[in-house]
Amino acid sequence: MSNAKAPKSVLVADDQAFVRNLMVRMLNDLGYATQTASNGKEAIMALDFVNGALILDHQMGGMTGLEILHAVRTGETPLERDFPILMLTGHAESDLVMRASALDVSAFLSKPVSKAKLGERMSYAMQRTLVLKPSVEYAAIKVLKTDGEAADADHDPAKRLKEMLESTSAVAVEGPTQQLHYTLVEPGMVVVENFYSAGGTLLLEAGTELTVELIDQIAIKCAANTDIAVISVAQGRPRG
């Protein structure tokens, strides 16, 4: 009898067959088992057979990705409320990013997704320990439904970003400075120049080492304003 540990199963829910097939190939290469769903209702029906993570697109028929995330966090599905959930996003989907953050999404995947980025975000999402709010608080957060109904999420990304920045300390850099779009920065890079919002608010202080979670929070601010999308970074010096 083999003692090999069975691979974790990941559900990819997206209404575009090309995206599903691409994600499946990359996940299989990374050692994950996969299942797919072409709409929200199929995704809900498949939850009993997933033990690793969900990767959800937002714009799907039946139920949106946000509706499924909302259902999991409120305890309305067979999954544990802290089950790892990754949300697929585009550069212009700032509203989606803010609402998903309010629902404590495990991680974001910006389109187009590379295998290296997918592997990094999967590891982060599945190892991350979420400190969940009571289900009633998630229930109070309204989400965009398939009929386009608009609602507000009780979430302040600026407050979360401020809390994270106050917990960081300056890190030395090595190597040349690069001007990168926020979707291209990587964990371990260090901010070289103070990074401000369009209104002049300091978002990232020079010397801040970027982490996966910090990059996700910065994405919320940058997605809402394309004028602040480029960050000056360099490779951080390894900690001794």
C-alpha cells in the first residue's frame, strides 16, 4: 500500500473554458488535483468534494464569486468558514477587491496568472491563518449579485493598510531600483521611494519590505486610482 499523501483538490470556477483549462494545467503541474465549474451553481454543488482551496471568478452565472465567498464565510456551505478562497481579479476591478477583502478572501490572483504567481499565492492562501469575524458580521456585508444589484461593504482598506505599515520596519536594499506596476512587485522587494496616493497620503514608506498580504492591500488602493500604479522597488538584502 502506498503511503503517498493524496494531493489537495482545488476547485476552479470560471465561466470561460480557456481560463479553466489553463488554470487546471498549471495547478496539475504544481501538484494539485483539480475540479472545475463553469458557473456558480456548479461550484456550490462541487463543494463537498474539495479539500484544498477554491479559485473563483466573480462574473459567473447562477452565483458570483463574491456570493460564494460570502456563503462560505457566513457558514452557509459544507466547508469550514476559514476555507482557503482565492479570487481572480482584473486591474480595473477595485470594487471587487474591496468587497472580497471585507469578506476576508485568502488571496487575490491578478489576470493573466503565471504558474509561478499561482504557486506562490496558492501556498500563501493555504498556509495563511485567518482570524475570522463572527458570521453575523459577514452576513451584514452585502455583495453584488448576478442581477447586478449594488450594495456597500463595511470595510476600510485604508485602516487595514495603516495597521500593516505600522508593524513593519525599514529593510536595507541591494541591486538597482525598478519602476514596477503594482501587479508586478514581489514579496521580499523593498520600497525605495515614499509611495503616495493621488491625494498626497503616504501609502508606503521607503524601506518597507513587501509581503504578499501588504501587496494585496496596496492593490486595493492602486486599483481604485490608476494614477498611483507604479512603485519604485529594489531587491531586499537577505536577513542575517
